[in-house]
Amino acid sequence: MVSWFRVPGMGKLRRYLRLRRDKRGAIAIEFALILPILLIILFGIVEFGAIMFTRHVMFYSAREAARAYVTGVVESTEEAVTLAENLLSEGSATGTFTVTATTSGLGTSTSLITISIETPMVDAALVNVFPDYLLGDGDLSVNTTMYLEDSSENNTDCGKKKGTCSSKKTSSSKKSSSKK
């Protein structure tokens, strides 16, 4: 075997084998491929958390307003609606909320108060970047119903209106977002 004899194309093969063993840029390429997927998952977790936080604040507000009406802390359903709106504002919930208070069976043993709060799903999210088919064009709503223990002593009227009182309030702390 002669060492000075060169096989045509052998230099290209050696360079190819040397490059194949070289792994210096592989991690950067793998990171570039995985990063968008990780960011989408992370952003989805944050959005879901924001929606669940808004739902929790809505449920807490409805429950406390119904409890205040049942225990006699507030005198009418209008005051219960106002209390729920104030609790929504204090809970840092953003968006447009519709609060409704309904009484039924007043003066009977099955007297009830129902506090309902709803908001559009897109108002509950931090940023509205998801298409409507993903979040849905529905509303996020909560209902709380409590029994009046002794309706003869507790609130037996709905202010001047019998049965239903409602309100619509917009929170001013909504973060602005642009939809592209």
C-alpha cells in the first residue's frame, strides 16, 4: 500500500465524518425547535389561571352577597347586588359583570335568594389572543342559592320590586390589549 496514493473523494468523506462527530450546534437547534412549544404551554397555563381566578372572585362575591342577605346584613336585593359589585372590584376582577339577585318563595318555609354573576369569557382572560372557537363566545357565570332560615324575620321584600333586582357594572381596571 502506497501512502502517497489518494483516492478521489476521500477528503470529502473525511470532512463528512468529522462534521458528523461534531455536536456543538445541536443543543441550540433543539432549543430553537422546542422553545415555541414550551412558551405556548406556559402562556396557556397563565391564561387558564387568570380565568380561574376571575371565576373564583365571582363565586366568592356571589356567596358573600347571598350570605349577607340571608343573615340580614343587607336589607334588600339591591344592596346585595351592590355588595357583590364592591367585592368584585376589591377582588381585582376585571371586565364587564352582570350581577342579578332573585328571591323566591318569600314568606314560606322554602324562601330562597339566588345571586348570579356573569361575564363574557374574553373579559376573563388576560389577553384576547385566542380565537373565538378556542375560548368560546359564551359567558363565564356563577350562581349561588341560599335558604332564608326564617323569612318572617329576615328580608321579605326586594326593595320596591318584587322578586328580581339586577345591575350591570364595568370595572375600570381592564388591561387594554390589541388583537392582531
